[in-house]
Amino acid sequence: MVLSEPVRAFLQKPVIVRMAVVDPNGYPHVVPVWYGLDGDDVIVFGYRNTRKVDFIKANPKGSIQIGGDPAGEGYLLKGEFSLEDDTDNRWARQITYAYEATKENADKLLAEWILAGLIVMRLKVDKVSKV
């Protein structure tokens, strides 16, 4: 198990995290995202036609950073991303319902997003460090 119990407990919070992938010039491409957990994997969903998806196709290495403000704990999760279909929009629903305050808001957002075509970005965590 890559994620220790303290890290796993910290990752149960529905907060915005920063996802980093590598652009074609070797620079980090960092975006704020919602996420979910699947065992030790971090799951992010998004539109199929985005730069981050293109960058993952070219180089799967990336990271997720959570917390780390001056007053609190934080972690950097490094690994490789893979892309997969979100069958029945399972992950989009699960993550959106965790973040949105009401089911009505979540349903409205999901209706818009699903029409645009969603994909899952799965980070297989290899290394965890405190920030």
C-alpha cells in the first residue's frame, strides 16, 4: 500500500488539488482539479480535448499536490497517469457529488460536462512526500 493511513485520511477531504503534467517543452503544466480515490490511485476527470490529456498521452509522468499551506500539512503524490473511459460517467458523478453542496447543482454541472465528452485521468501513485 503506497498511501499510509494518515495520507489516506487527509485525502478524504473534498478540496481543490493541483495536478501537474509535463508539457512538450519539459515545463510543468499545473491545473486545479477535483479528485477522488480508488485504492491508492487518484482519479481526476475532465474534458477529452484538453492540453493536460494531450500532455499525458505524450508523457504520463505527473503529480498531485494537496494542502501544504503554511499552517497545515500537505502531500505531493508522484506517479504516472493513464487515460480511461468513464463508463456511465461513474467517476464524474462520484467526484461531483462529493464536491457540490446540493444534488441539484451537481446534476446541472454533470449534464453540461457529459455532453462535452469526459475522460478519466488515473494517477498510479509511486511516491508520497510531505510538502
